Amino acid sequence: MKYTKYNLVGIDGNAFFVMGYVINAMKECKFSKSDIDAYYKDATSSNYDHLICVSVEMIDKCNEIADDMLISK
């Protein structure tokens, strides 16, 4: 069963809010500081559309980890 804990749908669309949401999800999923820094650098490297694409990809990774953590309990 696919578990979706994190979802960008319905959150404030402000770029800084989106990045904050993703970074908090990454912290909950135990990503390293260097992974978080790499996400931030990539997300801010271009325009808003790029930020959203990078953020959706990272939220998908967070959901995979959350799903694995749920199954292992």
C-alpha cells in the first residue's frame, strides 16, 4: 500500500513556504544536512517552475521513506 504523508497540494504556493515544507519533511525522514543543502541549492538555482519540480521530486522521495518506515514498524 502506498502511503502519502506529504503532499504539496493545498499548501501555500509561496516559494519560501514550499521550501520550508519540503525541508521539514526531509528532516522528519532523517535526510542529512548535506542532502537538505543540496535540495535548497537546486531548488533556488532557477525559476519558480524548477523549484516546484524539484520539490515534487523530493516530496515523492520523502513519501517513499515514510512508506518504508510505516511498513517496518
